[in-house]
Amino acid sequence: GIIKALLLKRPSLGVDIISLNGKWQLMNSNSSVSVSADVPGCVHTTLQRQGFISDPYYRFNDLAYRWISLDNWTYTTSFSVPSHVRGKGKAVLVFEGVDTVSTISLNGLTIGKTDNMFRRYDFDVTGLLKDEENVLQVWIMSAVTYASQRSHAHTEYRVPPDCPPPVQKGECHVNFIRKAQSSFSWDWGPSFPTLGIWKGVRLEVFNTSRVLSYTTNSEHSSWTVEVELFFDVFVASKGLVHLSIPLLQSEAEFQLSLTPGQSKKSFVLHVSLWWPFGHGEQFLYYLTIDVSLEGGETFNVAFRTVELVQEPIPSSPGLSFYFRINGKPIFLKGSNWIPVHAFQDQVTTDMITILLRSAQKANMNALRVWGGGVYEQDIFYSLCDMYGIMIWQDFMFACALYPTEKDFIQTVREEVTQQVRRLKSHPSVVIWSGNNENEAAIATDWFNIPVTVRPLYVKDYVHLYVENIRDIVLQEDSTRPFLVSSPTNGVESEKEGWVAKDPYDPHYGDTHFYSYYKDCWDWTAFPRTRFASEYGFQSWPSLSTLSKVSVSSDWDFSSNFSAHRQHHEYGNQQMLKQAELHYILPNSTDPLQKYRDTIYITQVMQAQCVKIQTEFYRRSRSDIVEGKGHTMGTLYWQLNDIWQGPSWSSVEFGGKWKMLHYWATDFYAPILSAGVEDKGDLLIYGVSDSHSETHNVKAKVKLHSWSSFNAVCSLESNVTTIKAGGSTLVFQHSISALLTQCGNCTRRSCIVTFHLSSPEGQMISPHNHIFLSSPRYAEGLQKPNITDTGIVQNFFVTLHCSFPAVYVWLDVDNIPGHFDVNGFLMLSKKSTVIFGAWRPTTAEEITSNLHITSLRDVY
């Protein structure tokens, strides 16, 4: 295996750097708008900060402000260069990121163009700098206009899809521009085709050479670190490079003689490994690189191996699909990551930190950076390195076919090279994937392509993702697996010419699975896949999140606002239809109460559906049933939101946890007890993520009646050994026999609770429960009259109820933070919940904002 060492890049030594970030002038095409603008930044953010427009996320503003992205805009700044700097040999203007199509001029001379948001551009301006004022201008063309022109120029054959579905209220031909594909709209987000200078701008002046980037690899055998230094050489030169890792008492020094090109050197180490969260420590070492003894730069480096195992499995046709980290098989538990904001300049380190900490608190060890957004900023990957969150990194192509003209391929090649060099030193990145759902789009004919022309599209597909992207990735980074698409059949897709007959085949690779109308409690309908990289259900975010962008007349499920915000066809109906299978829908006569309750019931439905599906996948870890199983990963769709609206997320825009996120902490627990009804039997499984430790456990099972607090009866299983890294049946009992034995219980009047404990009675898994019938048919379920007895210091909330309550939900509106449990089953008269605040607050503030809801309160 091969290990990856993590290094972050820094601008190099011996170079004068003049930052051009800060205040620029921004103007639209007819000069009717002229304002001061921040760089990095974008047009929408600038106009909002300058009071030209209000919050673009407010109500219907995504439509009202369409004009902004249909116009062309110009950024201008002027700067002077100190004479001692100007005298140096070479000057380069560096744009870390321009969004997206621009022409750049210096002192009236065009120095270059950009057409790719995901690339850094370096423009040689040697000899163009003036003594006094230098004027730098960036003219940005409407991305919408550009995409449309490129599409119309592509006359030989169409490159679908032309436009998003009308429900998304989006713009067309986004596949023709190298820009966040979701910026022209998605089924969870608005259409804001941004324009701007979204990353830093600087002038670099130097005499001989500058280091473009550092990356490191490490070989497994003797843990050698190989350092690659990429230089931009102006004249040939000699120098000394000094490498050291103080923690390991290890250093190396070597002579460097530079002719144009690259140079690699290596040295041997003995190190501790980086492990994913829940499986060990995240060791990060400091590595200092000092070029020509001009004062060193320090980076983090880490060591780990990653393999994607696709091998035959006994008694199961097809191949396995799982990750081995440092030689150990690891079940990936996590979610999918989308852009944090439509305007990337507004994404703060705090926002990213809250989301990643929330993921880790929910026991996640993996996130997929989905291919329709952006390659995330450096801090995202550094935090994942620290938190032990493995990253499945898509390249930015999603749900579309793409053109393959020379200039398109060329800009993509540069994009891929730069991103791989930037990210490959992060141990958290464990796999590259070429695109989102594009193999499936061709295989299952999303775009009604006639059979006769299909080979042309397959050829384009292979050209882009295999002959170009895959080729570059394998060349730049031999240490990680590369998948061409997701979902895919992996090596089987490759055998079938890279587009499999059925990329959703559960015998191979990964699957995406959505089913909104079928009863999600029926676990037999889920694919028993090797790896579930997408699945999920929508819900609405809380009123406190929505009220920031709406008015009271919007707070109705049938309002224009509710329809406008829903970008997924029939989404609002699907949520209620699914909820109605198991719950009585809210029927309060107070419209606001009914709206709050409806939001609540969608979150209950979402949490319950994703829990049942995830527990099914975790139970299937050791099973082969009808030739299928050995599931080794669950990434539900999706972790976060780009704006305030209905979506599949478990965390709302702004960081508030939905019920699903609270539940994830339990269904992703390191040791899980999962209950299921199969052919009239109640089965309880113990699922363990541990690599070596076997646990002796017994299942403790209780039946509770909806109408009283005392358990009707209790049972426990014999002591069973649950195997490490597997799923073990620990309890099996006929439900009808159980009910008879218990006496006072029927399927409708009782609920089963259970957990795993050690033989001595110590709790090993979180509490869990299973309904024997839909709660809508529950008998004896009363209004619980939950009250809180005021909140004591440290924000302990003590609840009292007069009857058992289900899906007990505490909401403190806008106070940032989360409870230790939420959306829970309350089977005792008194229960204490703790609120962890993310900013200073008081017991009074919490009390005055606290809403408590349970299922029986909404009808």
C-alpha cells in the first residue's frame, strides 16, 4: 500500500508578494451601477453590502435579481510597485480564482482570459509594470450568456440536458461552463449564476525561481517521505533544501540544482498512523521545508494507506466494494457535502467548522464532496485531517453530458492537475471520483438519446473522464483509488467499456437509491448494496430558519412561498404522503401552529425513514442474502443546506440540527443495536465497528404500553458474542408469542424498546425501539402535556409528562447550539435534556424561546 503525507502549500521564499486583495471598483455594462467592492468577493454580495439589493435569499429574490447574472461586470483597481521590486527579473500576476469568464487587462493591455472557476491563473506581466499607477481591470461576462453561446456554437450534436426542470427556476446549459454546476439551480438550491473574483489576487516578483507547490507522498514499506517541489524557474540556479520533522528527530539535507523542471527527494521515517474518527488517533506531524536556508516553512504531514477492495465474495456473484485504511476494513458512515453558500465569498471558517464538528458529533467518519459544487477551500480539508473525517472527492461534473472540444478538455486538464496537487497531501482525502451520476445518465438513458448515436456519447464520456481526468490523476497521485463515476460498478464498469449496462447493480460498486412513494418502513424494498453513497428523504427546516427569509403570509404549506422554495418536483406532496402512511397529519385550527406542526412531521418522517434505511445497511455488513450484501458504507444525501428551503439535509442553513441529525448520532454509534421485524419475528442485531474487540452482550428488551409508564414486561437474551467489524443476531422471538407472553399488549397498544448491555448490565449500545404498528393506529396514546420546570444553570432542561410521548422535540428558535438528545421517546414521567450553546446565552433566553412538541400534540 502507499501512504500519503499531508502538506499545505505556501507562497514560496525569495519572492516579493504584493497582495491586490481589498477594495476595487465594480461597474455593470452600462455604468448605471458603480460601487466599491471587496476582492475576494462577488457581484451579488457587493450589491447587498452596498444596499443596492436586499438579501438575495429573501422570499422570491432569486427571480427578482436575475438581471444581475445576465449583465456583464467590470472590476478595476490600481496599485503601485516599489522600485526595488520592479527591478527584479520576472513579474507574475496570480489569480487564485475568477468566477468565471473574464478578460484581464493591465494598463490597457490584455494580459489574459479565464474560463474556469476551478483554476488558478498566472499571467506573466514582466516589463508591463509602470513606475507610478498600474491599472488592473477584470471584465467578467455573464456566465448565463456565455453558456448559451457555447451551447449554440456546438452544432454537430446536442450535449444534454439543455435546461433544468422548470420547478428549479434555473438557467440553461451549465454543462458548457467550468463553474459550480449547482449555481444555475439544483433540486435543493437557487439559481444564482455568480460573477466575481472569488479568490485572492497577488503580484509575485522574483529574480530566479519560485516554488509553485509542495506535495509529499510516502511509501508504505519503510515509510519513506517523498517530497516533490514544483518550481517556476527563471534562470538556472543552485541551492540547498533542508527537511525536518522535529517530533521524529528526523531530518535530511540535499543540494538542488535547478534547470526548468521538477525535482523529487525522499527520506526515511518511523511514524504513527493517521486513522479515521472512531478508529484511532489522527497523528499529524510538523514538517519544515527550508529552501536555500532562507527560513523554513512548516506544514502538517500524516501517514496512512488506503485501498479500495473489489474482490470476489463467497456465495455472492459480483465483487466486494470497501475501503481498507492502514490495512483494516472500515465501514464508512457519513453523508454528502454540498456548497455551504451560493456566494462562496460568504462562507466563513466558522460555518465550515460547525458543519464538520456536527458531522463528527453524529459519529460520522466520512463525507462525499459532491461533484456539482466546488472543490472545497483548504481549511475544509485541514479540519477533516484533524477530525478524522475521510473525504470522497468528486471532480466537478454532475448529472449531465459534457462537451469535449479541445479548449474545454485543455482547461479541465489544468483544473484537475491543480486540484490534485493542492489536495493530495491531505490524509483525509481517500478517493477521487470522476463525476456524479454521468455513467448512470448514459446507461439508463436520462436524455432520450437514440441508440444509433449512443456510441458517440460513450466515446466522449471515456475521452473526458478516462483518457484525460483519470490519466492525470493516476500520473499525479499513485496513492489513492480513482473511480470514474458514482454510482458505478467499479472494475466491472471498466470491463464493460466504462459504461455498465446497470451502474445501479447492487452486486458491484456503489449505488444511489431514492424512493419517495413506497413505504420507507418496508426495509425489504432497499437495495442490499455493497456501498450506499446516496439515499435520503426531504424535510422542511424549522420556522426560525425560514422566518429569516419570509413573512407570516408565507407560513402555510400551500403558500406561493412554500411552492417557490421547493425545487424538487412534487416534493411537498411526497413528504406528506410518506408521513401519512404512519402518522396522522397535523390538523390544528391555528394556521401558524399547523405550519410549525407540518414542518415537525416532515422532520419526523425524514429521521425515521433514513434511520430505517441506514440500520438496514449497517445490519447487512456481514450478511449475504440471495447473493447480495456485505454493505460497507452509508453516505446519506445530504449533510448541509445552501439556503433556507426544503431539502434532504440533516443540518439546516445556519447550522441548526434537524431531527435526522440527532438520530444519526445513534444510528451511527460505534456499537449499534438494530431491531427489525422479519416474517413475524422480532430480530435484534448487534453491529460493531471495532477491528479486534469482540463484545459479550445480552439484548435487554422491554414492552411498554402507550397508556402507562411501567414496562408491561421485560426479557433479556442469552449472552452472545458480537463479532468485531460485523453484524450479529443477538435476539429472535416471534412477535405474536411475545405479545401473548406479555399479556396486556397488542401491536397497537405497545412499543418495544431495547439496547445491548454487558453481562454485568453495563449499557453498550444506545437505546433503540421498534414500532409494532404505525403510530397513526396507536391505541392508548394520549396527549402527554409535556412541561418544563424552568431551566437551571448549565442549561439542564427537566421535562415532565403525564403520559408516554413519542418524537419529543425541543426547539429553541435562533439560539445556536444543540441538545444532547432530541426527537426522543419519553417513557418516564421525568426526563432531563442538556442544551449545549454555541454562543453565550442565559437560562431565561432559552426558556422564553423553548417550544416542545410530541407526535400526539399535532392532531
